[in-house]
Amino acid sequence: MPRLHLNIDHVATLRQARRESFPDPIAWALAAERAGAQGITCHLRGDRRHIQDEDVKRLRAEIGTLLNLECSLAPEMVAIARDSGAEAFCLVPENRTEVTTEGGLDVRAELGRLSDVVPALSETGGLVSLFIDPDLDQLDAAREAGAPFVELHTGSYALATGAEREAELARLVAATAHARSIGLRVNAGHGLDLGNVGPVAAIEGVEELNIGFAIVARAVFVGVDEAVREMLAAMS
Ligand code: PXP
């Protein structure tokens, strides 16, 4: 079974709704770790709509598992990521008007910038992953970019129903097999919830799932401990 890495962005979204000091996403991350989360993920966006710079520093200082920092290719973000002490970096596309990350990176089109950013982040000892759609050409481009990991975008799978969902699952399975055959390691995430996570967690070769919104939303009703445990059970 893949590791569960908890994305805590939406605890910070709730805090930022009132520009308050609570709920504290770092305290929430620590509770998630106690419930079984094996890593913590956050996305420091250019517009700072949820996670703040200070949160990244506190996370690195306080959590006991791995920190995976999601960021765009913007020079400001890459500089912050380099100093963050994160064990993993996930490079994502970013667009100010989107509600959440829409689509994966166009690695083929970004090979120029990635040829600087991937080595700059790798030099810190952190493992770089590229967030991409389950597309074979994007995987080949990711291999050319020199990142050890890709994170497959599961959003289309999560939104699809019936036969279309089966087709999207087959794309994820084929992309994982192709990635591994060309030496890339594979994570996955986006839009996963208790009802759809099982088949993705069962894909041979997927090492880590990054899940945020569904767990934070569920925790509003049952608390962080139960929400994390339920997700771990659904993954297994
Ligand atoms: N992986 C990446 C790269 C993401 O950008 C996000 C959303 O921030 C997630 C995983 C988690 O998605 P969700 O919040 O829908 O579980």
C-alpha cells in the first residue's frame, strides 16, 4: 500500500478566512501524524491564499515525518523551497484564478526552466517530483527533465463516473507502468476521497498518495484522528 501524505492546505484556508491564528495547520499536521499519516504536504502559493511562509518554517521544525513542499517554477518559490529543508518538492503549475491546481505541468513545454530548477532543488538533497497528467509523452519529458519522481494527477479519474472512470483508472495504471519502465518513481494525488481512493492505492508501483481536501472536510465532522484512520483503511 502507498504511504499517505496529508496535504494540510485547507486547514490554513480556514484560518485565512478570518486572518486568525487558528486553526493551526501545524498542530493539525502533528495530530495527523499521530493518527498514522506518513508525511505532510503543503503548497506555498504565490498569492499566499492558504499556507504562509512561516507555516513552512514551523512545519519543518515541528513535524516528525517527511515534509513535501509543493511550489511553482517561479524563481521566488524555488528560492524559498531551496531554503526550506523539505525532503521532497513537488513542482506544480499555478494560475492565480484557479480554485485548486488544474491539470499537470506541461513538462515538455517547460523543459528549459526545469533544466535549471530540478538541479537547483536536487542539490539540497530533496527529492523532486513533477505533477503531471497521466500522459506518456509528459512522462518521457519528465525523464528528460531529470526528476526522480512524478506525481500523477488523479483529478480526471476522481471527477469521472462509470465507464469513463474505468478508462481514467486504466490511464493511471498504464502511466505508472510506463514511468517505472523508464526509471521514474511514482506518486499520485488530487481529488481522492474515501469512495475513489481504493483502486488508485491498489496500483502496483505507486509509492505515495497526497490527499488533502477530502480528509480536512471529513475531519470537520469526525475529527482529524478518525478522518486519517478512515482514509488509511480505505487505502488498504
Ligand atoms: N497533489 C497536488 C500536486 C496538489 O496540488 C494537490 C492539491 O493541492 C493535491 C495533491 C491534493 O489534492 P486534494 O486536496 O484534492 O486531495
